[in-house]
Amino acid sequence: MQLNVCDLDVFIGDSHVLQGLTLGIGAGRQVVVIGRNGAGKTTLARALLGLTGPSAAGTLTIAADGAAA
């Protein structure tokens, strides 16, 4: 499976927590997200899982092996 994120923006209240995040993770790849407290690691995970509600905008594509992304 492949994961592509394009121009992800997430707000928590009035704070613009993630701004214009774009990333691609290829099939079979492992990714580690590191950063200091308050850097947005949990917010990124919540956004990728669809748990941020209407406070997020951007494009998230998940493609099965061999499918066009």
C-alpha cells in the first residue's frame, strides 16, 4: 500500500498546527516521526487517521499495490 499526503493543513482552535505538509510513503516502507513536545506528531497521526474533523484540509490518497496513486 502507498500513502500520499498533499498540502495538509490542520488547525487546533486558532492555531495552525500543520501547514502545507506533503509526503509520500511507498509500499513496504517504514517511517518514524520524531520531534520535540508540541511539534505536531500526534496531530499528524490523528489527521492521517481522519480524527481531526473539519479542522483539516488537504488530499490524502491510499493506493493498493499496483494501483495508480
